[in-house]
Amino acid sequence: MKDFSQLAKNLKKDFTGLTPIKVAVLGDTSTQFLVQALRGLGFEHNIDLQIWEADFDQVERQIFDLDSELYKYKPEIVILFQSSHKLLGKYNKLQNNQHSLLNSIELDLIENIYSTIKKNLPAKVIYYNYTEIDDAVFGNFANKTESSFLFQLRKLNYELMNFAVQNSDFYLCDISTLQNQTGKIVFFQPALYINSEMVLSLDVLPQIASRTIDLINALTGRFKKCVILDLDNTIWGGIIGDDGIENIELGSLGIGKAFTEFQYWIKKLKNRGIIITVCSKNTESVAKEPFEKHPDMVLHLDDIAVFIANWENKVDNIRQIQSILNIGFDSMVFLDDNPFERNMVRENIPEICVPELPEDPADYLEYLYALNLFETASFSNEDTERTKLYQIEAQRNITQQKYTNEDDYLNSLNMISLVEPFNKFNTPRVAQLSQRSNQFNLTTVRYSEADINLLATSENYYTFAFTLEDKFGDNGLICVIILKKESDQALFIESWFMSCRILKRSMENFVLNTITNFAREKGFKYLKGEYIPTAKNDMVRNHYKDLGFESSGSLWILNTDKYENKKCFINKK
Amino acid sequence: MEKSEVLKQVNEIFIDVLEKEDLVINEQTVAKDIEEWDSLAHIRLVVAIEKTFKLHFSSREIQSWENVGEMIDCIYEKVK
């Protein structure tokens, strides 16, 4: 990771062409260096963080005065940093009998801050949680004493997590974890604090900026979706082809514990919705044997979405994995113990993330924890099912090969789709799909759960969520349409995004039939569509043209009276 | 280490932190003389000097220097 002075030097570089994001930073201690670190590191991530910084200790004035510069600036993201040192200052000033109220006083204030921001800005809020300070007044007994500072601080951190669960645009940036990883001695330098009100050392700022940008990236649809695993000496010790199944290190054999714990971590990622794939230089049957027979294997074949073991080069194999999964290389992480393979992949596919795994497998996990690779802005039930979905997709590919005629194949799938407006059950998944969809996304507007709730109740919008099921299984919610009433005559398609898993299944036609018939029934004469190009959505450049819309300036128009239903193989559920 | 050597290394640090390639400082230089040497830059200079010379300034020392000369004296006392 680059150090602070390297990040500061980035500030003079040319930011043109980078993705702009408007951010406000408010803090109760000096935040100038934090702002420099954020903007400097943003440059490394190809984002132009346009940061407005509140004057020192102006958090409440800026937020509760609705005429303040904060609201005039209209940021997309508001970062709040209220430090543990200021919290300790407040605690010190309280009467003795008030000490145990500190956490609730602060939480009330934070709730008030959040709701005021939400009422007046369509922004997401990132709040830094509290790094631990033990003032050592009670010793260990602080843990048994509600009025101790440590008790109050930890309770506040816990209550903030509860608050974040209930408020979908409130995100915590966990700098407390970061202080645990780096140590308070690195995090905080007393002489600097006394002289300049800075509570974060220059050494730790790049890491704090990194944690923050991980979150911003996730909020704006950039995050990791897939892990590609090597096998020998990565998920078990030894070489399966040479050592044989009895001798690979797993469980209690040799340093097997390191690999077993690593596998548990991968399994948890899989359950969280990360797609796990294998890319190994091995004979396939030999590579699969431990998955099928070794009693200490945590990972099994049904955890793996795509399993490639052969003697071809890994770059080609990874390209194949990418084409099966249909996700961007920049959302993939390649884990391999072999520096040669890592370099080869890095050189040929620069977008892919290739961590420099430590030599000693005992260090794998701590190293990977610190990288914080798997940031996310949402989590839904569907995440836990994702591997199955991709395995089913692989099955469909095999079936498709049996049909020479595309229509016969699609017909044989017996596809049905449930079409519903947004409701409380589908809201998390709708929000998530809006954040995940980069390729099949006409306007690339990202919606939070709070945004979706607003749309669902607005009189100016009609909303549609589509699921798709077929004889192989349920794909879940895979397409979203948001229509905005523009006039008595016209509906504007504000958003159309779809999961790439279900391309070439006639879903586009089904969706267009559905919304055009809807528009006609409601008396609207026109549907208007728009394509806003991004680095990733070239796939839908001609979407409206192909569907028969007529070009009109930068928009596309469809006359609903003249519309004839398009051929599709999907029935309404 | 001689004082002149300390000054030379401190000069290098000033050049790097203030991003001013041809900057030459002497013992009489004060913050007013260099536009880029504001209170924020001062913190970065202090941290960079601590790192380079592997030493630690007390909070009182950081506040006490009136010019580069006093800064150099303070470093020299710790490294000589």
C-alpha cells in the first residue's frame, strides 16, 4: 500500500476522465489529511472523489442548519468522523450519575443527524465507528461497570450496528477493527494530537482511506464477486498428483490446520454469495478426488461453481471461467501459492485481483483478512444460493447443445416469470441487483433499499420486478423496470437492468410485452427509453433499436398503439 | 553526525514534503519564508523527520522551534 506522502503527491495528477463522486467529510477533529488521503487513494482506484470538507468541528452546525454549505453542495455520500477522543471529552464533562447515559445521548444525536441528512439529501451516510480507548479507571472491572468509559464506548459501537441494520443508507466504516489490526501505537500519536487535534497518524491514514473507498466502491457497484482457487499448496498442503490423497496436508496432518481453516473461510465466502471456482494444473479426476473422498476436506464439489483442472495455461482457463460466469475480470480474485502463475495471470489479465499470498500458509488468512477484499453493500437470501444458480447454468449449457433449433430449446425450458411491483419482500434483492448489474443496465442508476421504498409508494412511478423459473430451477429475481410518468401520454423507462445469467432466453421480449401492454391499458401512448453509455454496458448499446424503438435525439420512442407482442417463450406466473 | 549533515538531510525532507525541487534552507529560515510551509505541512515535516532520523519529538519540542536552526539543534541533540 502506498504511504501518505505518495498519496498526497497524487493530488497534483490529472483526474480528468475518472469517475466523479461527490463526497462531504465532516469531523469533530482535524480531517484535512484524511481528505487528502481519500482523494489521493481515489486516484489509484480511478475515481475522482470531489470532496467538500466542513470546517473543523462543524458537524452539528452543518447538519442542523438546512441553509448550510453541506446541503448546497449536494453530496452523494456523507462521511462522518466523530472521534473516540472527543467522546472521551464528553464523558469527562458529564456528572458522575450521567456516565452510564453517554451511549444513549450519543446515539440520539447520531440518529438525529442521520434523519436530518436523509430528509434533506439523497445521500448515503458513512459513519466511522469508535476505536477503543480504555481510560484504565476501573481496570478489568470496567467490563462489569456500566458507567465506565470502555463500557459506554463498546455499547455505543454495538448500538450503532443495530442502527445500521435498521437504516439502509447508514453504513459503518469499521476503523475499530483497523485499530485492532494495526495497534493503537500505530494508529494514534499523542504528541500530534496535543499539537494539532489530529487523532489519526499519517501512517494509518492510507489504510483508513482504503477501508472507506472499499465501502464507496461497493456502494457504487464495484466489488468482488468470484474467487478462483488453485489447489496444490493453496487449499491443501502438498501436491495431490505426487503425494496422493493420504499424504496431502489437511486437518491434523502436518500444517494441515492452516489449510483447513483457509477452507472454512472460503466456505463462508461461498455462503455469503461469492462464487467459488477452481483452476488447477492437474488431471481432472485426480484433482477432484480429495473433494469426493478426503474426510478433512471442508469444501466439496457442490461448493464449486466451475471446476477446471487440466494442463493448459491458467490464463486461458481463467478466461473460460469468466465467459461461463459472465462477470467482469475486475470482480474476480485469483488465489494461487505459485508466484509464477500469479505473475502470468496478472500480466495477461491486468483487471483481475491477484493477492501476493505469503510464503507460509500459516499467514494466508491474516494476510487476506487485512486486504478486506470482499466488501459488499447488501446481503440477501439469494446470495447463499448463488453457487447453485451457476451450476444449473452449466447444466443448461449441456442441454442447449442437444437442440439444433434455438426456439425448440427455449420452449423445452418451460419458463415462467412472476411479475410484481416492488414490495417489502423483493426490495433487498431489487436494490442489490441495481448495485450488481453493470453490463445489462441501460442507465446504471444505483438504488438503495430506501430509494426502492420511495419508488414503491410514489404516485409518479410504476415498478416491475421479474423472476424467472424453468425446469432446471429458479433463477430468482433477475430483471427490474422502473417507469416514470412523464406526461399523460408518455412513460419514461428510468431503469432497465437485468442479470446476465439469463441472457438469450427471450426475457427482453417478455419484459417489453409486459410493460407495453401495461402502458396501453393505462392509456399511455409512448414508451421512452434512454441508453447512457458506461465502460461496461456496451452490450446494450442497441437494445432499444433492436426492440423496435425509434430514435429521437438521445432518446428512443415506442408507440404503444402499434405494438405487436414479440415472440417469447416465457409465461406469466 | 555533523550539524551540517543534519541540515543537508532536513533540506532533502523539506524538498520532498513541500514538493519544491530547488528549495534551499538555512538555520535562519522561518515558516514565513516558504509559502508551502503551513501548519499542515509542518506536521508532515515533523513526521518525516522523526522517521528519517528514527527519533521522537515531545509535544513541547514541536511547539518550541522559532526557526530551522532550532529544529536542527533539537535533532542534533538526539542523534549526536
